[in-house]
Amino acid sequence: MNFCRQHDVLVQGRGSAANSAVCYSLGITAVDPVGMDLLFERFLSEERGEWPDIDIDLPSGDRRELVIQHMYEKYGKHGAVPEGPRAAMTANVITYRGRSAAREVGKTLSLDEPVVDRLAKIMNSFEWVDPKETLERNLRDAGLDAQDPTIQVFGRLWQRIQDLPRHLGQHSGGMVICQGRLDEVVPLENATMPGRVAIQWDKDDCADMGIVKVDLLGLGMMAVLQDALQLVNSGMADGGCRMTDPESDVRHPSSIIHHPVDLAHLPPDDPDVYRMLQEADTIGIFQVESRAQMATLPRLRPERFYDIVVEVAIIRPGPIVGNMVHPYLKRRQGQEPVTYPHPSLQPILERTLGVPLFQEQLLRMAMVAAGFSGGEAEELRRAFGFKRSEKRMQQIEGKLRAGMVRQGITGEAAEQIITSITSFALYGFPESHAASFALLVYASAYLKAHFPAALYTAMLNNQPMGFYHPATLVKDAQRHGVRFAPIDVQISDWPCRVEGDGRVRLGLMYVNGLRKDVGERIANVDCRLATADWTSLPNDDWRLERCPKCGCDDESMLETLHTGEAFCNVCSHLWPRSTPQSPIGNRFATLDDFIRTTGIRRDEIATLAEIGALNAFGYDRRTALWQIEQAIRPAGELFDDARPATNDERPTTTSPLKPMTTPERLLSDYSGTGLTIGPHPMSLRRAELALRGVLRASELPRGRHGRRDRVAGAVITRQRPGTHHRPAGSVHRAAGGGDRRTVSAGRGNAADPGRGHVGEGGAAAVARPRRSRPQFPRFPVS
């Protein structure tokens, strides 16, 4: 932890370590276990007789690798010090699962490759529970004869090799430390990644041997938070803006915040944060951006930090399998009375309205209801945990029942307590873990509410991560008032950055096919004044519509004011229409200079031309494509030493190609970068859809309850969650003015077979004011 702080690496401990006041005092964790009344025995107990488990969250990428290499250097690499190595990464035993087992068995039986592909597809693990989901049915759906002897052998072998070891991998972050030579205790091997040594045992074997293990886990949101906080505290995001009233357009400079912003000193109970969470405006916010979380937030309506802790833990397999989600939400909304299985459990379950949601609550229930000690309660959790043993489970359950009889708890109350513990222990989420995650939820929501430019820049620079594509993040940022500037070879760096006026300048990293070394070479060219003087061009020679500041050539983003001046909606630049637009930039004098300096390939520069990154040279996209065909050709020996352009030289702007239309620019943007800062694609069809009675996303919250409406949008995410009866599909769609999550039942629904509906929470993720108690109408999917 000290090394991380000394080397500016954002770090936070979590997991069971958050139950320890010592870890909190040492700064390992940021959650006060005394203030939150957490259970210490979840971290360490005398009965367990083993070392505690400490998880440390680090920014993913180079910063995490820096910490890992520090561990190797401090405790000795393999053969680096006389006393031998004392630290190594744990192994991860990769086992055969549905897809891999199908491919291995299919190859062994010499099945044709197309058949193996079909088998691997249908034998993959399914996300829902369906009693009719049999091997024979899956084979028949794939067009295979289930009675074929070879297929029957395949089915038997496929089932037998499930969960058998396949090969050794490297644990995501588990590092073991030994007091003496580690190679005298466990076998070591060099990992595939340079500079790493791994042991040939997994974490469970290490725990059985009493070897200390620390998990150095890479978390993408930690990298985002560190980058965003650096932007805010360095003043680079001062040109950004912070929203003070979501219902107004009044924005104030973020520079009014003079004190440094960090995870430990965020303003508590910020109303903008909770307003955003209640409206499920959570795209990009850690842990609560999934479709299930968005559906729950408007119903739970967080108002304080502990509500976020509950929100993090409630959408988990444990509460869902234990049928605890809906009772909690109904009790929170006042639709159901708060009851307790036994009066003695009220102090334990009072904060969660009588519904057990956390592992610590189950342990306390066993301690109070059955007189268990802390170690015995932890033994119960492990007995019903992942590697459950029927014999051990029966022994613990008998001990639990006997303890409750001694405490005077029998009958229905005892059965209810046992059911809660046995059904929840496998999937229970630790309260300390949820509290650590809730801090990151609050931090990311706070940055989104007050420093959106910094947060979205950090998220764009740390892709891939989260649920959403960068294209969705850009559109969500624009709905929150963040302005973007296009990729420009004269200005853009390799990563995205926040400019002095608050705009987010897209980085060259988003140019598809552009090599990183070439992009960094472009960004690292020394700044210099352009040698060509193009301001003397007559107006008749410059008829192309583009912004002289940012180079935007999107006609939908440019407009002519009543004063005769031109205005760019991308960078808010105002200029007189009568003035010729002179190229901007100070890296390259001409297109030839750009090609000669960077050594760029033809396909790379063609992509740059198509996305408008060469507009600063005085060309629109199509003209730039025309010009690079001439510029990219070798000049030959006669012109090898050609002098740079002089003031008398002009760029050739004539081209037989017509400028791109708005749809063509959108296609080029998505093809070349995967995103666009121009108009939303749905805006091109909005008038046509309106004639067909299709509503916009912003109109849905104002709809009458029970009315059937038609909606349309571009699919941005898909999900197939499990149900008790059949698969259901969740599709998150963007409609330009907001997002909508629609849910479709697998084989239709009672109201309209074959059609889906927007389920509860369907009005989620719309950055607009809501009514105090949101209704949840059901809309058919069009």
C-alpha cells in the first residue's frame, strides 16, 4: 500500500479485509468496520486456523503490473537472490466446460469441422434454467440425429469430462509470499508473461498449505477514477463544466472547486449523485450500469450511502435465488410490512428491512439463533459454499437445528431461518465487499455529475471495460453537456484529452487500423508554424463548408446565423462567413509533409481522410481521399529533396468527387472509429418514424399508464438472463434523445404472443426529469 501511494497508484483494499479495524487504521481499506457494524469473524477467527484473505484493487494495466513487479523485486525473483524466490503468482486450473469439451470430444471422434462447430455452439453453457433443456433436444435443434451411435458416444463423453482439468493458467492476481524459499515448498515455473513466476498449485491448495496469499486485482474503474481525478486536480479539466441543476442549462466552471478531489474526501451525500441514481442515469457508473441495476434503481431510490451498499449487493445470485429482491423492494416502498423470522433477529436484519442480503447477516443469524461462535458461523458458510459436501452440510444443519432448539426457536421460525441460511450461503455477497464497491459507485457517480468531461475522457482511454461501447459513452456524454472535438492529425494526441475550453478531443487511438507507433509518432511531432500562407486564397476558391477552429465538415453541426456569421455546434466557434477558412494546426505544413514525416501507410491515411482527420489541410473528406492518391505515391529521385511548401503554394482543393452527405459521414465515422460525435443515426429516421406513430425515448415517461406504444432504436447491448420457465431477452437501445431497456419474453407473453414488452424499469437511463414516483407502463417492442 505504501509503494502504491509513493508511486501515485490508486489503491483500495476490499473483501473480508474491510471487516478489520486494523486494516482500516492502516489505510488498507476505506470502509469503517465499526461505523458500519461489520463482523470481524468474517475476516479472521480462531476456529478457522488460517491466514486472512486480503484483496487489493489496483488500476488495470501498467500500474498494476508495476505493483506486481515490485513484489517480485522485494521478495526475490526466481534465482535473483541467494536465498531464493519467496513470491510467485498462483495458478488457475482451467477445466473442461461446455464449449471446450464439445470441441475436444468432437475432434477425438473425427467429426466434421462444421458439425463440431454446431456442437460447440449448442453445448455451451446456457444462462437460464429450463427443465426441458435436454441433450437430445439440443442435438435435434442443431439438425443432428440424436440416435446416431457416434452422437450418442459424443454425449456420454461430453458429460464425463465436464470440470476435468484441461490446463494450468495464471490467476488474475493472487500472489503468495513464503517466509523461506518458495521453491522448496511448491513447484515453480516461468509464466508466459515476461518477468513473472507462477506456482503449479491453485489458490485452494495454497490455503490448505497455510501459505499467505494477497490478491492484487486489476479493476478498470480504478484506472478510470485515477485518470479522471488526475485531470480534475491538475486543472486540465477546469474548462469542463459541472451541472448544478439537472433541470436547467446553467453550468458553472468546475474551477470553483479549489480543494483536491480524492476518494477519501468526496463530499458526502451529494444530492446530484442520488438524483442521478434514482433516475437510473448510470451509464458508465461502476457496478450499477447493468440493465438489471437500472431496472432496480428507480424502485429502490437510493438516498444515502448504505442504500448504495444494498443496491450493489441486491442484484446478485444470492438474493435472487433466495427470493429476497422483491420482498425488500416492496418493504422499502411501503407495500409490505417489515417482519422478522424471530424477534431476536431484529437487530441483525433491521437495516435491510427484515430481509437477509449479506453474508455477515447470515453468520450473525447463526450466532444469535443457534449460539454459534464466529468461527462456527464461518464454518457453516463454507459448508454451504461452492465446494459443498452433502455429509458436511447435513452435519452443520443438524448442529444448527440443535442450537436453535437450545435457544428456544422451533417450528416455522426455525424452518424459515434454516431456509434463508441454506439457500443464501452459496451466493451470499459480503457486506464489507459491497461497501468497498459502493465507495467506487459513489465516486464515479460524483465525477459524472460534476466533472463529466474528465470521467468520460478517462473511460474512453481505458477501453474495453463496462457494459457499453465507446459510441454509447460518447452519446451519453453529449446528453450530459460534454462537447467533443473530432480527431485531427494536427491537434489530436494518441489518447483522448480534455482541452482548455472543456471539449474532449478524440484521440488517434480510435482510428481503426492505425498502428500505435505511427499514432504516437504523429502526436509527438514538434509543434511548429505552418509555412504555407493560405489566408490569401480568394473566396471563390474556398467554397467548402468547414469550421476553421476544429475542422468539422458535418453540415448538421454548422449553421448560419441571422447576422450572416457561421457557428459550429461542435466547438462553439463563431466566424464571419465572408472570411476564407484557413487551415489550422502546427504540426505539419502540408499533406506531403505529413506523409513524409510519419511514414504512414496508404490504408491508414485513407482511414484518416474518411473520418475527417485531414480537414485541417484544407480538404473535405472526399477531396482528401483524392489528394492522398497523389501524395502517397513515391516522388522519385528527382523530387527526393523537394523543398517544403512556400507562401506562394496553395493546396489543390478541386476534386471530381462530391462531398460526403450526412449519412455517408456517419457511415465513415462508424467504419473508421466505431463512433461518431455527429448526429445520432436515429435522427436520420426520426421524421419517417414519427409518421408511423413511433415515439421518441424522451416521450415515454410522459405516456399514459397501460397504453400500448411503438418505439424504435438502435441496439447497443443484448442480454439473455435466466428465468424459472424460459429464456428472456433484454435489449438496450439508443434512440438519439435517450436510452430504453426493452425486455422480450422468449416465446411471447400473455398480453401479446410473439411480442415483447418493456418490463419494470423500462424507463431507465433517460437523462431527463422524472415524476417523484415513476410508473412502469408496458410498451410493445416494435
